[in-house]
Amino acid sequence: MVRFSVTRKPTAPIDGQKPGTSGLRKKVKVFIQPNYLENFVQATFNALTAEKVRGATLVVSGDGRYYSKDAIQIIIKMAAANGVRRIWVGQNGLLSTPAVSAVIRERVGVDGSRSSGAFILTASHNPGGPNEDFGIKYNMENGGPAPEGITDKIYENTQSIKEYLISEDLPNVDISAIGVSSFGGPEGQFDVEVFDSASDYVKLMKSIFDFESIRKLLSSPKFSFCYDALHGVAGAYAKRIFVEELSAQESSLLNCVPKEDFGGGHPDPNLTYAKELVARMGLGKSSSGQEPPEFGAAADGDADRNMVLGKRFFVTPSDSVAIIAANAVEAIPYFSGGLKGVARSMPTSAALDVVAKNLNLKFFEVPTGWKFFGNLMDAGMCSVCGEESFGTGSDHIREKDGIWAVLAWLSILAYKNKANLDSGKLVTVEDIVRQHWATYGRHYYTRYDYEVLVLVFFIGIQCRMIKGVRSDVSKVVHGDEFEYKDPVDGSISKHQGIRYLFEDGSRLVFRLSGTGSEGATIRLYIEQYEKDPSKTGRDSQEALAPLVEVALKLSKMQEFTGRSAPTVIT
Ligand code: G6P
Ligand code: ZN
């Protein structure tokens, strides 16, 4: 057995290592500075405490972006030096964020061990490559992101760090080959287990969904399917699940080879960045002329986000979670016993609220960030949840889950078409959404982003001012700065965005993004509720125009930002 020793390397604090909503995200150029990654990893070990780290089994993997392979070797050497007993690595360092969560919760190692946490190497939907972003975050034993108590401690440690521990003589481990490598250190044996990135996740999905009914749908000549991984890690799962397990055609996969730079693209599944898929679905200007597939979906770099499309039809993420919640019990075996509750983030539209009310379900509105859902799920209070930022998921893990969302939609389609596949007309994605609007009303919804701003921005609460801007918007009945008291641990999160609630159920929300890697980003969320089934089929931008005008005037957006238009509209 190869032996290794431990070196204590002197270091000094580096500024700016405060983890954001989803870990530390910076340009690769920042991460490759001497000691930058090492300081953060040691600060994490220190925050977790030596007691928890010694003898632990930890997962290290990510979306495969540029610098991941080097980072994995560094983390392995530091883990060995800090007394970790085992490191688990997905083959080639690949594991989607939801798969990491599943691995922490479900996987048993070849020697019967279980893991207690993970370093996830990803900057999610941000581009990758030598000039782009890298990121690292730590997930806990429940499979969810570290709570603020831990991330605050990590940050504190980065500000006072004096040394880090590393086993420089530990050879690099071949992470391309499945198997266990064992080494001997001062505190005993240290193992690195490289395992198949997809198996555990596939097993979990098979325990949740009725794969047989989805297979029937996907093999029906009436149905057609397309999945775009945007060259992110979802590709590693898409082939296994959609093609091998569910008999989709190989040609239905777009950009499903994971690449370190995501093929030069922006791996964010929305109408702006998933260009190829959008064209294939007959939605963009550059439509291919061919008949689009019935169903299309995309994922982000680490495969926790999703976008769902029908033929020439976009499903908003806020509608998506509401529709999944409304159909889960009938269409998805995992939920056949009923839903424990549902939850959405504050800026997500109230479509889910209406479903919860109608179905008499427990409902929670939480601040932006998946960790708030995790607490509710750990306490058995929430089964399905979602965010406007293309995140949807359930209590099967403690992260949002891009492929799960696609399987949920395919399950609903399979259920609604049970009797139609042999004879009859296919119930399409668009039919399902329009039917949902007819039953529950429609929340017209749009988000305006003003990115990379240099100024600090403030909007006062001026409900009275809204009157008079336009006579065709309803009355504001409430305005506040959203604050959340976690019903499980009682913790309070303040300053979570400014919201205006209108008498007719419409809303305006302003908040600052917590994920940008440069400058400040303002997000403006505009939502118009329409209950009348004869008016739920309007063009979204047209239906929202009066509220958009009110929002821009009220906030003096142009005056404050110097921008006459948002950088992105979703
Ligand atoms: C990440 C988190 C999501 C959150 C999103 C918000 O993706 O995982 O839970 O919704 O960030 O980003 P923002 O930039 O709006 O703070
Ligand atoms: Zn992501």
C-alpha cells in the first residue's frame, strides 16, 4: 500500500471567500491563485470540526467544468491529510447536484460505508472554461446545502486561516476508472472509491416513477421527445435514463456530451440560452421548418434546473410546479399516499397557492434558495416545491432536480394519455397547461433582470403611489419587505425582497440576486392573476403590459440604473 505523510502549509486569509446562495463562485482565474481553493477547503473542514471530519466518508464531484479535475485531486490530498477515511468520486469526477444529494442519502459503498457530506464542484448555470466560472459548495448529511450557520463559520475561518493540511506525496488518483485505491497514512487507511455516476440516481428515479408507463409513452409513434443537456452533466444521466431505460431515440438527445466549457455556451435552461432546443420546439425565430417534437426539456450545467416545453409552447417554471403538484398523486407512484405539503419561493408566482388551496394542502412561501425547502422536507412538511428560477423538486432528495422534473412531466403525460396512445388524440403539454389555467386561473408572469449594476439600489414601500399610474391595474392591498420565520428551527431571514400585493391576486416583487459573480443584479418579478377562464389565453407580454409600466415607473428603474431596458427577460 502506498504511504503518505501530512504537511502543514502556512497560508494567510484571502478576501472575498464568502459563500453565496449556492457556495463560492468565482472566475477560474481567481480559483487557481495559490492557496485559494486550499484555504476554502480547509476552512470548510475547520467549520465542520475535526471530530466530524476524522474518519468520515465524503463525496467529491461536480458538473465537470474546467478546473474540476485539478480541484478533485487537491481536495483528495487535503481530505487524506485531515483524517478523512474515504473519498467517493463519481467516474471522471462527474455527479449532478441532485445525484450528489441522492448519493449522500442512499449510496452504500463497496465496503458497506455511508457518506456524510459532499464537496460539489459547480457554478451551476454559469459558463465554464479558463476565462469563466468555477464554484464549490458543501452539502450536509441530509443531502442538502450547508445551512447559514455552517457557511458563516466557513467564511469566518477563511478570514483567520493560518495553515492548511495536505498530503503532497499522495499520488494522483485515476478518476476515470471505477474501483477503490487504498493508501496508508499516519492515522491509518485512506480509500478513494470511484463509482458509476448514474447508477444510484437511476435506481432512485425507478423507485419514484412508473418507468413502464413512461416507456410506453416514449415508444408511441404519436409522441416525440427532445432533451438538451447544454453540454452539462445532465448528459451523463440523459442517455442512461431516457435512451437505455425508457427507449427514447438516441437522436432525441441534444448536447448530451458533458464538456469542460459547455461547448462555449451558457448552460442555463431558458428561452434565451437553450437556443437549439427552442428552435427545435418551433419557438424561436430560427425554427427549423420541421414538425417540432411534442415534448422538449433542458437542464443547466449541474442538472438541478429544468425548462419544460411543449410543441411551440413554453411552460413557466411557476406553472410547472403547480401542475406537477396538482397531478402528482394520480400520476406519480411515489406520491400515491398524498402530498405532505407544497412550497414555493417568494418571487415564484402564486399558481401553486391556488392548487394548495383547492386541494387543501399545507402551503409554505419561503425565501429564495433551496435550503429553505430542505428544512420543511426534513420535518415531513413538504413533498413538492419549486422556484421561478427553473428549479423544481421533491422530498426524494434535498436539491432541486432537473431530470426528476422531466420524469414528472412525462408521468403526467403518460397518465393523461393512458387511453389515447393506441387510439384517440394525444393530450399535449399545451392541453395540460390550458386545462390547468381553466381550472385554477392563470398567473401571467415575467421577470426582468438588470445585471452587473455598480450602484446600490433601494425601493421604498410606496403603495399609495401606484394609484394613478394606470387605472387598469387593481388596488394594492399590502406592501412589505419579505421576512421569513422558519417554522422548523425558528430562524429569521430578513430583507428577502420587496413585494406589492394587489387586490386581484397580482403581485410585483423586487429583489437583489444572491448568485451573481460580478456587480449587483436587480430582479423584478411581475405577475398578473386572471381567474376568468375566457381570458386565460392572452399573450403574456400583452397581459402584463399595464403592470410592467407601473413597476418601472414606481421604482424609477431607468433613473436609478441608467438602463432603459433589462439585460434579460424570462
Ligand atoms: C440558485 C439557487 C436557487 C435560487 C437561485 C436564485 O440557483 O440554487 O435556489 O432560486 O439561485 O438566484 P438569484 O440570483 O435570484 O439569487
Ligand atoms: Zn444548477
